[in-house]
Amino acid sequence: MTPLVKLLTVKLVAAVFMTVTAVPALAQTTGPLKIEITEGVIEPMPFAAPAFVAQNSNARQLAEDLAAVVAADLIGSGIFREIPRAAHISGISNFDAPVQFSDWKAINAQALVTGAVTLRSNGQIAVKFRLFDVFAQAALGEGLQFVGTKEDWRRMAHKVADAVYSRLTGETGYFDSRVVFVAETGPKNARRKRLAIMDYDGANVRNLTDDASIVLAPRFSPDGNKVLYTSYETGMPRVFVLNLNTMRRRALDDLPGMTFAPRFSPDGKTVVMSLSEGGNTDIYTVNVASGKRSRMTSSPSIETAPSYSPDGRQIVFESDRAGSQQLYIMSANGGEARRISFGKGRYGTPVWSPRGDLVAFTKINKGRFHIGVMRVDGSEERLLTASFLDEGPTWSPNGRMLMFFRETRGANGAPSIYSVDTSGRSLKKVAIQGFGSDPSWSALLK
């Protein structure tokens, strides 16, 4: 039986077509075009992305759509600004023809993205692109080509955008990724919830479960093939694991009491989560293959929302052991924990950055909710958002962006998914139909 959700496969093909020969820089003496991302406010780099060239007549719409998605990805990062096509002096009608750099320099484009699309007779499409430094009049890196099915065209656009992003920033991209979340419908006092999955930008939403029981806190495995989540189908919260390739699911454990707030270890072999029994909530680890469990904390306080460091050696979690909800870090083997949050208010839902340098969190202070980040020693706390209710941050694969959900106040209040970068710029709502909460961002797709 064909799985409801399959991992899309896009083949990366080494470039075999001609690359425009680099011409020595005219006025540029500072080296290749590069954007340096700092924590301060930056001026977005202006780029041009004319419609990709359709190599056959039935590829025209695909060519237009691909270029539009590439541009939207780059703009959404907050560090690039597209020059409107109405301002273009010339277009690109032949992918292999020499670029008229003077036309692009005249409109102050610093980077130029060109592409070509071929719709093959077997239903596959081939997308190739080049990136140019306009002022140096040179190609930035070699051209690349992606081949996949027509249905996978958005993935290929995201791959092009990732390559452009990487060449201009020196960082890996994050566009060719997915987000699993809780899709919500119905009135606030009778909300129906199911697991759903989407592209990072809200496209291609697909349901993973029905709404017969409440589901919470979906979390991707490191390889993106499985999802942990909490379900109330047995009458109390219990952690399940869903295989996205087969759509088979199973309870992760047979622990007594209530289990919730699960996350995978970086190697995917262990799950860390909370177990509540007899009025006490502690953190446990469970071996995914054997089911063997280990108790990590033992105190009368509430310990929950654990998250591994990228190297798997430490765990950050929230606890009220000091009298209010705060953040702590302990060894992945258990033992003593050190507190890292000391600001005013309460802290929760910590998530370790994939870069290892920051912890994202939810903060509640004076009735306002915030998404923030801090160093792993608790220093340099920065609040990125503020609203009636912001909660549940999740990191992009490159550690540059965060997603979270925001709920509006009142009887008709409902949750929506938002993204923001780590400096607090580029706050935007992710466009999906209906309501959404509890996002979890995957790693880059293979």
C-alpha cells in the first residue's frame, strides 16, 4: 500500500553544462560577494530572479513558479530583497547566453539568479541554475542541476534557494525541510486536533492522524522518518511513535502513569520525556529499540520539557524546584543540574539550537508571553517576540530561524504558526489553512 506520506526523492546531478567564465572585478576589491549575518540590523542584499527559462513550451508555468518560490524563500529569510521584475531592463531568454551585467548593475542588483527548466517525456523535470556576482561580473560557484518528478517541483525550488543562500552567506540553508504540527479545527471550547505535516513555508499540508483524540507535541526524529507525539486516545497522555514511511504507529513504552513531552536524542536511539505518577513528574529516557528506561531526575518538583544538546551529552529542561518555572541543564547521564535562567518571570519549553550555542525558550512575565534565546550558560538573553500567548519554539535546521505558535485572546482565540530569526527580525505568519500549533522543524531533507 502506498504510504500517505512518502519521503520525496530529488536527485542532485553534478553540473555538466557550460559555466560563464569569471571576469575580473571592475570596481570590487573586497573579494567575492558575501553577506555577513550579524545579530544587528542588516540591509537586505538586493537580488534579481528573472523567470527561469522554459526549455520546452509545456514547462513555461513550471519555470515561472520555480523562480517565484526561490525568490519567496530568499525574501522570507529577511536578509535578501528582490528587485521587482518591473524594474528589470532585460530578462534571461537563453540560459547559456552571456549575461549582460550592465543591465543588472544599473538596477543595483548585487546577485543574479538564473535558471532553466526542462519537462522530460518521462514526466521528470530537470532544473538547473547559476548564481552571479553582478559587480564582479562572475559566477559564484558552479551551476547545479536537480532532477525529480513534476510533483516535486517545489522541493527543487527550495534546493535552489538553499544553494543560493549557502553561497551568499556561508551557512547551510533551511528551505528544503518540513514541519510537523498540530492542525486544529472547531471552536475554542471544543477544539479538534490532529497531526499534520507541511513544507517549511506552509505548502503541501497533509494530515497524519484523524481527530478522534487529542494529540500534542509532535517531534521529528533526526532522520525525519519518524514522529514522536503525545496522544490521549487511552484516556490519559501517552507517547507514541509514528513511522512516516509506513504510517504505522506504536506506543513507545508501557510505563505506568502519564507520559508526555518527548524528544529524540541526536542519534535517534533514545527518547527523553516526562513521566507523571502519583502527583510527581520526572524525566526519563527510553531506548527506542529495547524499551529500557532510566530515571534522570528524582525530586518532588515538576521536571519536564527536556531537550538534548546537539552532541547528545547534556539535556536542558524546565523545573519548578526553585519555586517557579526555570531552566536547568544536566548531564545526559543524569546527576546534578545547574540553573541557567535568572531573569524576571517564568521560563519553559527549552530547545537546544542545532548549532549548540543557544537555547530557545518560552518566557512568561507580567502576563505577556515571549519567545527568546539565551546562551547555554544563561547569558545574553534576548526576547524575540511578545504577545498574549507565544509558545513552543522549534529551530530551523541551520539554527538561524525559529518557529512557534501564537494564540489570539478571547472566546474566539485560535493558534497560528509564526517564524522569526534569532535577532527578532523577519517575524511572519506561516500561511496555512485553518489553525496550527506545536510545530517541530525537521532537518534538511536528503
